[in-house]
Amino acid sequence: MLRERITTLKIHFGDPRIDPRLAARPQMLPTVSPSAKFRAFENPILIWQYVQEIREQLSQYGFGDSPIYVHATCSLNGRPLYPIIDPNVDLAKAPARLLRPPDWLVPLPDGLTG
């Protein structure tokens, strides 16, 4: 079965001091290989794990308590982009549940299936 999936991901930091520091010191963020980005950034749980890594990395620079928000969208088979993660949730502090979907996960709109 063929499927086309297009995803977007933008990370926002609650502390306005972080963006200028990241511009000057990009090594503050964890590195991800291009192939891992391709797979990981379309999976909400892997996005959550990446945010946890960012939080850990930022804590080494004194920004571990900064809120981290994610704007992640997905389009399946040419349909419009829709959010997959609630952009109002601080993903750095949000729990990930193993046996049921987390509260920050946005359900698929009616009529869409993977």
C-alpha cells in the first residue's frame, strides 16, 4: 500500500533568551541524523523523546526548566495539514503514556485514517 505523508515541525521555547543562544551555539541542541529526522519527526512519541533530549541538553546550560512547545502538522495522501500535537502543551513536562494515547496527542480529524 502506498502512502504519502508530509510533516512539519517547529519547536518554540518559552524562554526568549534561548533562541539567540541557539543561533550562536547550535551545539546546545542534540544532533539527529537526516534519516532519523525523516522517521522520527512524523511520529509524535519520537518527537516527545527528542524534546526530552533537548530539555536535558538545555539543562546543562541552565535552561532545563524552560517550557518547550511543538507545532507539528501532518498531511496524509494530499489532504490538508492538521496538527498532531497540541501546540499549547509544554512537551518538556508532558508525560508520555505507554498503554494509552497521551493527552497532548491531537486525534485525527473525522474521515482520516493512516
